[in-house]
Amino acid sequence: MSSSARCRLFSRTTNTPSTSSRTPVDRDVRIYAQQRQKSKSNTKKKTKDKYEFPGSMPASFQKDVTRALEQAKRAEKVWSCEITDFYSPPLCDWIEKAVKKNFGDAIVCDRTGGYRGAEQQRMLLARPENSEELFELAKNDEFFSNEGEDGEGDVDTSNCAIACVNISGMFAFDPASHPDFLGAVLGAGVKREKIGDILVNSSSEGGAKVLATPAIAVFLTRALESVRTVKVNVDLFPLSELEAGQGAQMQEPMRTYEASLRLDAIASAGFRCARSKMGDDIVKGNVKLNYNVCEKKNATVGEGDMISCRGRGRVEVKEILEQQNDRYRIELVRFK
């Protein structure tokens, strides 16, 4: 064998690690990693199996409902008031059913969205013995403490559930809609489940009011600088004044005549877009009927239903009247 062949053979044998060359430390590390991965999977399985869910609950709600049940367990153990993230009305209903099924009368539920008729709400969970006092405290947004003469001070956000901020600026030349305000808030690094309803002010006033968790509300007063091209001021706004001024939200009443009560027909009229485009949004899952994603263009819409479309806002069906020519006169209200 030539010297060059011997060099190649020696290099191959020295660079290729063998199984026997592994040290006991390497084997222990590998075994520990496998055991840890198996332990994590078993923990997830146990967490999934230890709660009972209502039989017809959508699978997409299971993660949030499980998290709420964990909070209910904590409230039962330490006698505290646990507050969930902002959830849609159907998800709040399923949480109430799941809490009732797993805890019976040991835990009571309440919900608040910051004002009467709010869509996005937070669930309040507590023991019945002290629920009334804790729920009243959670619905109060007076969370300033040690406030000085300059109006600034430390903020305690541990007890209350919701706070409101007012976003103001010169929107006369660059009006902003609901998606613009939502995009600006999310762009500041805020998660969607920490934000409640966004109420766009009337066109003469401009701006919007954003409901959020107290910690996020305080964060927005310091972090949110602009919406679209408009520099904005963000200030805390009392919930008590929000209830009285709710009529200032931009609402546009409209009337349409349709041959059927199909979702794509009514939604296209309410959002003033082509029926084919609305049909595409429905198929893509961008449209919700009564807060649930609906991908059927021919779904039937009834009186009192709420239709929401991503990037377009919400439309409420106020009244449906059947005409003599087999058509329907439909009264709508669009929230911008």
C-alpha cells in the first residue's frame, strides 16, 4: 500500500466517530433529553385530559377554555379574582359552560367589556363567597395611586380588568378607520387578545377610544406615536364617561333590498363592495357571522345578526321586512 493510500485511510478512520467512542457523559445527556421530551408530552396529555369540555364545543376554543379553567382552579385555591384575556361572546359562553361543568357552584363567572354592549369581553372568575366585592373592584378603572401634582404617578394595574385610552390627533386631512387604529396598536407590539373594542369617534372629532388591559393601556400612552401619517396623543379615558358618550361612535344606517337573505348578498350591501369580492372574503374565512367564522356564502342571515369582516368593520342587521314582490327590505347599521 502506498503512503498516500495509508494517509487517506488514517484520515478517514480518525475523522469518523464511532459509537463506542461516545463518552458516558454524552449518553447521559442524550437519555436525559429523551426523558425530558417524554415527560413534556405526558404533561400535555394529562393537562388535556383532566378537564371535561362541553360535547359540542368547537375544537378551536379548547386552548383558551383550558387556560380559563386553569385560572378558575387558581381562583378556587387562593380565593382570588382571576381575569382572562379579551374573548368573543361565543367563547365567553363556552368558558361559562366549562367552568360550570368542572367546578359546579364553587366558582362563579362574570364578564365585562368596559361598557354596555361591548363585543370583546374579559371573564371574571372567583369563589362565590367573595365574588361580589372582587368583581366590583375589577370593573373599576380608578387604578392610579401616589398621584402627584403634575398628574403623574405610579400605576397599580393588578386589580382592575379594563382601562380605556383616547387617541386624538389631526385626522381632518387623513381620516383613520377601525383597521387603521387596530393596525397601529398591534404594530406597537401589543397582542390582539390584550385589546378589546375599538370605538372610532365621530368624523367631526376624529380619533378613537381603545379598550385594553390596564397594563397595555398605560403602555400605549407611552409607546403609540402615530396612526397612518398622523401624530397622535394617547391619554387615559374614564370608563364612566365612555358609557355616556358611546353614541359618538361612527354609525352609518343604510337600507337595502335583496332577493334572498344570503350572507354574501347582505354583507356586500352592508360593506358596499362587489358581491364576488365579498364571496372571496367569506371563503377565505375573513367574515364572521355572530362572532363565528362562516365560510358558507349561502348562509342565512336573520334579524339581529352581526356580520364582521376583516379590514371592513361590522354590520348589524336591525330589521328585515318581506315585500310583496318576493324581496326583502333590510335595515342595516354599519360600525366604522
